[in-house]
Amino acid sequence: MSLVVAEHLEKTYHIGDISVTAIRGVDFTIQPGSFVSFVGPSGSGKSTLLNMIGCLDPPSRGSLQVADQDIVSLNRQQAAQFRGANIGFVFQDFNLIPVLTVFENVEYPLLMVQNWPAPARKKRVSELLEAVGMGDQGNKYPRQISGGQKQRVAVARALVTNAKLVLADEPTANLDGETANRIIQLMKKMRDEFNTAFVFSTHDPKVMRNAEIVFTLEDGKLLKRPNDEGGPHA
Ligand code: ADP
Ligand code: MG
């Protein structure tokens, strides 16, 4: 059973009288536990696509299913609820909450969307911090740790609710090359450990090399991959 199924997916933004079609009819599937990258130059539609998969922005046309849920039919509130329960996010600029400690940042999604008893919650957060190599940094604040460490915390936060899908829009854009590679390797290790599918976007060839499946976007369309028989389906 596919985790994500997109068919003839389109997205058009309307700004006053002007329309911009950012995604022009794409078809793809993503399997549970896969390690996938959407690549393409700036403006090719990577963020638009990830935002649709993440139920942050509704498609204009076509169909999109995530974990067997038809995303197109959800209203805003349902989308938010679905997102909280099923999808983790890692951002380019880390998006940690500055007034919360590392531990509290990872704990936050559990307080928001799931009703965990305190001891189980603390245990879960500790496990995730250990898993990303930040087990001894829980009491620090985001300003006291490096960019690479912040992104480790963000990966822990994305996984803490047991999401089956983590979306990361250019997660290495604000990291140096070596740190970028370490974060991608960490995401892969987390995939191996938790069987969470990771879908990240990048325009950096060194980063995209680490993906197991690469979808290339160009001007809102998916390029046919060399090994494909019948078009850009995974
Ligand atoms: P990428 O992430 O690959 O850089 P985006 O998905 O951000 O590409 O953008 C794809 C296209 O859609 C671009 O032409 C961009 O200007 C346009 N676009 C993106 N977001 C919006 C928006 N909120 N309103 C209008 N146009 C947008
Ligand atoms: Mg983008």
C-alpha cells in the first residue's frame, strides 16, 4: 500500500488577476519507509509540492492521498488535525521555539496533538533525543547549540509523534556541506530505525546523491526518469 499517491496533481496560485501554475499535472507514488528527494532549481515547484503533501496548501486539481486519506476533501481544520497526527516537518531554518529548551521543543508536538501521560511523554522525548545524538543536550536552549544540532533536534521533533511521513523542505540549505551530509545520514538512520518515510527537497547535487529515489522537477513538471518504463511513477 502506497503512503502517498498523487495523480494529475496541479497547483495554481491566484494573485489578483494573475495566475501562476506552480505544479502542472504530476503523478507519483511514495512507499512507506522510503527515502525520497524532490530536486530541481529554485522556482521549479518543490515547496509547492511538499506543502500539498503536507496538507498545508490544497491542490487545485487532481487527486492526492496520504496514508489512505483523500487530502483534497479535507477542510482546514481537518487538514490541521490530519497533519498533526500523521506528518512530521523539518524546516530549512530549523523553526525551533527559542524560549523552550531542546527537550521542550521535542515534547511540544506531544502536548499539542496527543494526550500522553507525563512519564510516557518524558520517556518518548528522551528516546528521540538519544536517537539523534542529543541525549545530553536537553536542557540547552536553541541559541546555545549549532545549526547542525538544531536540525538534529528538529528531526527528533518531527519523529516524536510517530509520524509515518516526514517532509523536509531544503533541510540542509542553512548548513555547511559536511553538516548537511551528516543530517541526511541521520535522517536515513532514523528511516532505518523507525521505518518512517522521509521526503526532502534540495537543489544541491551533493545532498540529492543520498536519496534512494529522486524525482526531478522542472517548471512544475516531473521529468521522466531514465529507468522508468511508463512515466514518473515510483
Ligand atoms: P521551489 O520550492 O522549487 O523554489 P516554489 O514551489 O516555491 O518552488 O515555487 C514554484 C512557483 O510558484 C514559482 O513560480 C513561485 O513564484 C510560485 N509561487 C510559490 N508560492 C507562491 C504563492 N504563495 N503565491 C504565488 N506564487 C507562488
Ligand atoms: Mg522552495
